[in-house]
Amino acid sequence: MAVPKVKEAIVSSSTRGNRLIFPPGSVRSVVKVLLVLCLVLLAAFVVVTYPIWGAGQIPNLLLGVSFGSWREDVARQQNSKEIQVEEVGNSGPKRSLFNESFLAFAAIDPAEENEKRKIRMILDGKVEDMQNAHNKWNYQRRMDHYVDLDQNRRRVRPRYESWLLQLQNPKFAGSWFKFRQLLQSWSRYKHYDPLVMHELMQLVKKPIDQFYSDRNGGPVEEGKRYKTCAVVGNSGILLNRTFGDFIDSHAMVMRLNNAKLLGFEKHVGTKTTLSFVNSNIYHACSRRLKCFCHPYGEVPLLMYLCQVQHMMDVAYCASSHKTPVLVTDPRLDNLCSRLVKWYSVKRYVEATGHSVKSWSKHHNLGDFHYSSGFQAIVLALGICDKINILGFGKSPDAKHHYHTNQKGELDLHDYAAEYVFYDDLVHNRTSTIPFFSEVPDFKFPSVDVFL
């Protein structure tokens, strides 16, 4: 009768509240198995996600703000050809860079689809969809930019642009039809076509000549380029020289972004044939009484659209302008965008030896853009026989703009890459300039840069 009592005692000591009590050795075995399993899972996670965190994107993923952006970036990288590097020995260049990779990468515009979608919604009158789409895209783009570029990884509150509210201002009510008409006409040419260089005489020079002919009573010289053109930038280096009289001696003088002349005449001259501005500048001055955007007097104004909604300023102000207000052909915008991106990528790869896709880590694709001066010079290539470039470049002791106190440059431009383009023009290395080979019978004018 003793045996059953012993068994009952063993059973009762092995179970407590229906819970199984493992021996100490069994517990250690289970813990070891769990640790090994965790290490295996961690190793698998590292292998799978290395392309992401190796590219510096894992902080973005952890913050949960740029997964969609990362996915789009990967797709762009897959579409662009990988750069090929070939060692050729000490006697020649160390690397042979294949332009196909640069050309394919330069053709990618991550903001293009969003802009086309915005144009479609404006033309269709989908007001609420426009605001929601813009806010979503703008939030994602800005958060990607801040998280990627801020060394301290600080979270920065995005700024929502109130452009749609501006379009809904009652003062624009009578301009909506004209606005949509202009935007629709402009958007038809929003594609890549370098042949636009042959059309600049008709698109730009002809209306300018017609304006001066009507005002002064002189003849219009159709089909002839300007003999001499001065493209006057706004660099502070202009204060080191007295180019005023030399600038005024040109047949055509193009000035940028309403730079101030009063008080700087001996440095920059007084003559202005064409005022070239970006639409941010035009948008600001169009708010003034009677849309006054002519600090140089009654001269034609040429503007390129930084944001499609700025076409409303053209529609609203057109009736009050006594001079032509022209908008650059979007095909020229597209050509300039590809050119400056190609030069920027080429310069980056040659300087660092890194691949093309690494360029994106140092330039925010949503904001990267050519400068106003860059497009002004590309425009002048199509309407001038001789181009003199002044007010471009920088020095350590010079201000960014001669007429302001700004010292720093804008991050969205790669000025150094643009200067390489100007240098190719000056030294007649035109055969190395991409995209222009697709323009038959195009003759580059003579170009000089004055520093």
C-alpha cells in the first residue's frame, strides 16, 4: 500500500495548477534554441535589407516616412544603366566613363508625373483632388529631403503651400478661363524635343523684335540672330569690375530675375533688351499694383514656370502689361533639365569614382534644378551669333548676388557643373555636349566668359 502513496506524491509535486514544471536542464535547452532562432532571423533580416540600409535609407524606414519614396528610387536605379568603369593604365585617364549611363539617368524626372497629374486635375476642375494630391506629395517629398539631408536626423515639420487657396482668390475668378487655356496650350509641348533650339528665333526673338519695331517704328529683321548678346548674371564678382559701358554696347542685353541696377550702373550698365525671370520672381511682383514686374522699364519679359500654378499670374496680369510676357517652351525646360543633370552626374562620378546612382544621395531629386542663368545661356545659343557671359562665377570674398547681402548658394542648383558647361562652350568643345547632336545643322555661337 506504500507504493501508490509514493506515486501520488510524485504526481502532486510535478504539477501545480495544471502547469508543467520542467527540470532545470530542460529550461536551458529551450533558451538556447530560442537564442539560435533569433540569431538566424536577425541574420536573414540583415541580408535581405542590406541594399536599403547600405544606401543610408534604414533611418527613413524606421521613421516610417519614405518607404514609397525608397521604392520609387529603387525603380529608377533599375531603369538606369549601371556605370561601367575601365582602368586604362597610368599613361591615360584612369577611368573610361560611358555616356549611355549618364544619358539614361539624366532623362529621369521624378517630379514629372506629379506635375502632369496636377495639370490634368486643374484642367478637369478637380479642386479637392488637387489639394489632397499636392499636400500628400509635398509632405512626402519634404520629409524625404529633411530626413536624408539633415545630419542630426531631426524631424522637421513640412510646410504646406497654399497655392490652391491663391488660385481660389476671388480676384482670379475672371482669369480662370484664360489660365486653363494657357496651361492647356503650354502642356501640349511638355516633352523632350531638342529640336526646339531651331524654333527659338520664332518663339522668342520674333515677338521681341516685333515689340521694338512697333514702339520705335523700325523694320523687323526676321531670320537673323542678334550679332552680339550679353547675358548678365547676378554674381557679386561684378562689383570687382566696371563692365557697365561694355554691357550696354551689345545688340541684346538679357538680365536675370529683376536684379537691381540703380547704384550699380558702372558695374552692370543700364541697357536691358530682355528681362528673364523664373516664375517665383514673377509671382511675387505680380501681386503689386497693376502687376508691376518691369524694374527695367518697358521691356519684354520671358519667364519659365517653376510651378504650373504660376500660369495664373500670366493670365491675370496679361491685360495690364504694355510689353510681351512670354513663357519659355516646356521643351526648352526639358532640354535644360537633362543638360544640367548630365553635367552634374558626370562631374560627380569623375570626381568621386562612385556609381551614377550614388549621385542621388547628394542631390534631392525632387528639388534639383537648373539655375535661371543656365537656361538664359541655353536660350541665347539659339538666338545669338556672339555671346558674352558676365556675372557668372564666384570668389571667396564675393557675395552671391551683387545687389543683395546673400552669401550662400542654393542647394537645388549645382553651379560647379553648370560652369563646366560654360567652359565647354568657351573652348569650343561642343562635340562633347550631349543632346545637341540630335539637332541637325545647329551652329553654336562664339561664347566668352568675363570674370
